[in-house]
Amino acid sequence: SSSSSPPLHGISLHQIQANGISHRVASTRNLDHADSPDKKTKLPLIMFLHGWPESWFSWRHQLLFLKSLPFLAIAPDMRGYGSTSKPASVEDYTVDKLANDVIGIANILGYTRFILVGHDHGAALAWNI
């Protein structure tokens, strides 16, 4: 993943390629080293899914709160929002495509199990995963 300058102290932005598109993902940790303090296991992943018409920024307070706790907390810009790719076709925005984006981001980070927190259409999407 590539990183850009932080929009808020303590949060970094990364571009992750998953499900055929580029996703901007906010995190309070280095996504390449999401190990637990004992370095033997990965930290549990919590992914925040924003509503309409929002972005990762909606979750900034939750991300910063979780920074000091043993979790990898991330918030992607959903497909079509912020600095995530914006495919032109309406067919590229089905629930299945959006769900595969979420699963793809988790898989790229090395997770098959994770916690989802959603708001608005992010919550509806979470129910479909």
C-alpha cells in the first residue's frame, strides 16, 4: 500500500488495490505491520463503512479513539467516493461489487475475519457481507 501525508495527526491514508479498483483507506496504524504487541498475531481488524454522501472522514473520531487500543481500525472511501476509483458503469455499483470491495480490502491486509461497523448505506452493506 502507498501512504500519503496525514489529513489529521495520527491518521494516514493509503491506496490499496482490491477487486479491480484503487481504494483510499484511512488508518491509525501502518497497514504493512498490523501485528499485536507480542508480534505473534495480527491485531483484530475493525472496518468502518461510511454512509451517503460521506467518506472515511466521518469515522475520524472512532479511528483516533481506537488508535490506543489493540485493533487495526480502518475506514475506506467506498467505491465512487473520495479518492477511491469511480467506475463509470452503473453495473459497477451493485451490492455484490461493494461487498467484494470490502472483502478484497480485508484480504489484501491478510484478514478473512473482521468486524464491520456501518452507517447509513454502509450499514446496509455490512448486513450483506
